[in-house]
Amino acid sequence: MTLDVYADLACPWCSIGEAHLARALAARPDLAVDRRWRPFQLQPGLPRAGVPLRPFFPDKFGGEEAMQAAFARTAEAGRAAGVPFDFARLAGAPNTADAHRLVLLAGTHGRTWEAARALFDGSFAHGRDLSDLDTLVELVASAGVPADEARNVLTGDRYADDVAAAQAEAAALGVRGVPFVVVAGRYGVSGAQPPEVWAEVLDRVAREGATG
């Protein structure tokens, strides 16, 4: 069963959704799943160095109070999922193209989801700047990606076409927000669905595979 996971590393709900899906998969160790990272940028037009938290996020949410309320709701959902958030430390809004490229590199070492988790938590729990190249190298190295390879990727354009292609694929599918998962090439699951919803989806698709 294939799971094409469209997500952005600057999306806190993608972090929560990844944790939910991982928990559902862990409860089904006999299920053969090919879970694939598909880069998606919610803000592809941001400068490579990103932008400061303010005024970007207050403008996005409609003011400071609305921003803080949104952060509080997300942090509460994160606690329920076991995902840490500390929005008071958030560095800003990064351009995530380089971070996505390193997740794709991590996949060649079998460390896709470890790298994604290191980047999610580095940003949302520890205030690390995903626009900073040294920070990106450090975070993925902590997940088992060779630092020299990561730095070589960031000093060139390796995987840039893959990031652009995934964005185009998402647009062709009509994806406007993430997380969004294409299951077995047939079904789309939108949003940070809880593990019990994923359990139903996985079981249904597995049954269809057994009888189809």
C-alpha cells in the first residue's frame, strides 16, 4: 500500500498529522506500506532567507490576538498527539524548499521520517530557523543523515526539480492545503486525521487489496 504524504515542514498540523499516521502504522506492523514524502510549500514565494514572525503571522491570522489563539489551539492539539510546540520561540516563516530537499536526501539513507521529525521539532519546539543552512544540516545530521552530504545538497540544486515536481503534482490533484495523503493512488485523506480514522482507512484499503 502506498501513502503519498504531501506536507510542509512549516506546517504545524503536518507535524501533528505525521505523528497520528505514524501511530496508526505502528499499530499495524504486518501491513506492508510504502510511505513517501511529497514536498509541498504553503508559501513558495517567500525569500530563501524566510521572513520574521511579525508582521507575517499577525497578518496571516488577522491580528496578534487571533495569532496567539491559533497558536494555543495548535499547541493543545499537539499535546494530545505527543508533539511538542513552543510558539514563543518560533523563528519566523521559512522558505522550506531547502528543508524539503534534505528530507528527500534522507530518504536515500532510509531516514525520511526521522529527518522530517527533527525538522518539525527543531522549528516548532526549539525555535530553530529552517531557512538557515547550518541549522538544516545540524538537524538532519541528528536524524542520521551524513552532514557532508547534506551540506553538498544545499550548496547545489540537487532535488530542487523533485520539490517543484511534487508541488505541481499536488496542484494537479487539486491539493490546496496540507497535510494531504494519497492512499494507494486512489483515495485522498485531508487534514491531521487522528489515529482511529487512519486505522479505518488502512483497514479498508487493506481489505480491498485482499479482495480486489
